Amino acid sequence: MPVLFTKRTYESVLILLLIALVITFFNRAEYYDEAWFAEQSFWLIRDGRVRSELFRDYNGWEKSIYVFHKLFIYAGALIMSVTGVTVAASKVVSILFGLLGGYLLWLYGKRYSLEHQWLSLFLYLGCGTLIRYISVNRPETMCMALGLASYLALDPPKQSRSNPVMAGMLAGLAALTHLNGLIYLIAGTSWLFIKIDWKSAFVFVIAGSLTLSIYGLDALLDGNVALLLQQFFNDPATQENLHFSDKLAVLADYHQIFFHSQNEAALSVLFILCAITFRKRISLSQPVLLYTLLILSSFWLLTKSDTDIYFLLFVPWLAIITAHWLVTYLPDQPVLQRRASRILLYLYALVSLIQLREVIVENQTVPNTEDRNALLASYMPATNTKVIAPLAFFFGQMDNYKIRGLTYYYLLERENKEIPLSTFFKTAKEDNVKYIISDYGQNASYNIPSDAPVQIGNYKRIFQDRWNSIYARQ
């Protein structure tokens, strides 16, 4: 007997949710750093090594990049070597692993009940953060799915034994995808030590460490381990973990990952309310709860940022536990609490609908990246010349121009001090840059505002609309 909704209700809602999610994949608006990851895969396909022209002269990246989301970039290169380097192709890996996460969630739920499977899958696919980021060319969904696969190997159905070797390898692959995946190595080791024995934990550590050691293989083969270390300590993404005051600020703001917006808060609040309501029946002897607390605490110590996309690393476990608590403990609760639970799930569905609508509206209102780039290029007839542009100009134009990213100058400003427009344009002239495209400081770009002068130094504005302006050297 279903506790919350009928089987037909669950099936209907999930089918509609999945259809709506697939609709959001079409003409998906680009996230600001997708081109950066696509470029890494592009040069891996083209030159056999990961490097960057968008960030030439920054951190040695124009020669080789050794600190990057390795397994994710390799997977993207594999896909795009077949499909070509396009915006749509760059999103395939994230989509596939986002859906794989839902499948693994379904497999795990078989140990409980059919309603648990339906409800946990609804909480997962209906999470606004997943809806927002599942079709974005970033490594979080891949990292999360591999972490979940690692946990399933640790905590299989009762008739099976834990497989520390497989779990360790999968956790190592998660860390190869994104170094945040180290939380699955830390949590898995601790979980095995607590739940099974130190020998299993040791085997897990060895398997995971050997897998993760592939991270430095390219630098080792190139004889550039020193450059790998230099790039790691000078990478903009690692700076908050290298300075004590910055790290303390990140630790203090950790909660914001779970309440960044309604997308994260919906699942976080539901989880917390269930924990409060069923607190007398909850025990750390529940394996999945222990593991969840371990990854939450591990990430608190490791994280360098409280950005909302990192919430994805916890979504499957929050969905599993919340569904388990509701389906298992609600039948013994007063009728009022059951009704309240249904209302909360209706509100959760409402947040899902709002985010689905926002993504679809964004897809319709933001210009198609490749079409937009072609339009901008039509005002720039001198091909094979140097261009400073937003990272997204990479798509469809990397072979037509020598593109340098506006984000390069944004990073320089962050590290040093403000770069005046006059200095920026003077430097561009000295570097023989023919065209400069502005996106008005959006997308982590150096800001050339829309009300900047028509003529700046040797550059004159030849095009402008609400999205971009183009300056050409005279």
C-alpha cells in the first residue's frame, strides 16, 4: 500500500518530469566556462595534449595544462572526436552521467520498496540544481555519478558483499573527474573502517590511490611534475584553499551551498524537516546516513567555494535518505504529518516547475552561441588575426581567429589591480590584436562597458547591441 501517492501518480509525474528535462536540453543556453572545458578537449583531440590558447601566457597553459578535470576532459574529447566540437556535443558527457545518476539511484532503491524508488527518483530529477546544470559542460554530474557508483559497491544489497577494490577504483575515478571527488575517497575509507574493518579500508585506499595516481601521469611522462605543482598552486580555482583567512571564510559560508536558492533549499529543507520529525528513529547505524554525513564533513574541510553547483555532489544521497525516511516512518505518524508531507512534496514539485520554466525561457531568450558567433564574425573579415573575446567565441571560430579570452584579463585584475580601458587597449595594440569583442563584463570577462567611448586609442567600435560590442584596430 503506497504511503504518499499512488503508483500511477508517481509514474505520470516522473514521465512528465523526464520529458520536460529532455526539452531543456535543446538549444541549451551556455554556461560561462563551458568553452574553457571544451577548448581543453579540442586541443587534446588536435594536438594530443591539453593546453589553451584562450589563456595564452597565463600559468604556462599555452604549452600544457596539467591541473584540470582530467577524466571529464578525456571523456569530452572522446565524444567530440566523433561528433565535432560544438556546444551541443560538449554537453553530452554531463547529460549522460546526470541520467546515469538517476539509474543508479533506482538500482539502490530496489533494496527498499517500489515507492522508495519512485520517490527518490522524483527528488533527484526534480532537484532544481540538477535541472539547472545537468546539460552544462561541467564535471559535477560525472563526479557525482561515479561517487554514487562507488557507494553502491561499498553498500550492495544484503545478499552481496562489499567490494572495496571496485569501490576504491570508482572513487578514484570520481576524483580524476574533479578533485572534489576526493570526498568519496575520504568517506569510503572512513565508512569501511567504521562499518567493516581496517583491512577493507586499507584495500579501498590502495585501489583508490592507484587510480587517482593517473592524475600525474601526463606530467610525469613529460618530465614536468614541477610545472604541475606550479600550476596547482597558482591556479585561480585553488587560491581560497591556500590562504588561511580565505579558507576560514569558505568554511563559515559552507551552509550556503545548501541554501543558495530555492533549487538547493527545497531538498535541503525537506531533508532537515524529516530529520527533525523522525529523529527518535534515526540512527547512524543506517549505512547511507553515515556515508552522507562523511561526505558532507569531508567537503566542508576540502571545499574552496560555496558555489551552488557543488550541491550536485550530495543530491543522490539526500534523495535516498529523505525518500527512505518518508516511506518507512510516515505510516506510523499522525494523519496531519502525512498531509503536511504531501504538501511539502507539492511545493517541491512547484520549485521543479519554476526551474524548468526558467531554463526553457533562458534557452529561448539567450542567443544561440554558434549563430551568435557567426554573426559577430561577419563584422570581422580579417581572419587568422588576433582577437580578444569572451570564452564562448571559441565555439565555431577557433580555426578562424587567434582567440584570446577576455577572462584572462579578468583574472589579471583579480590578482593585481584594476586595468584601465586605456591600458587594456594600448596593450592590445602592442600585441597586434585586430578585433576586441566585449560582453560588458558578463561571464567572468574583463569589463568593457556598453557606454565606453566609440574610439579608444587605435580602436573604433564597429558594432554594438545589447549582448556585445566589437572594436576594430584602425
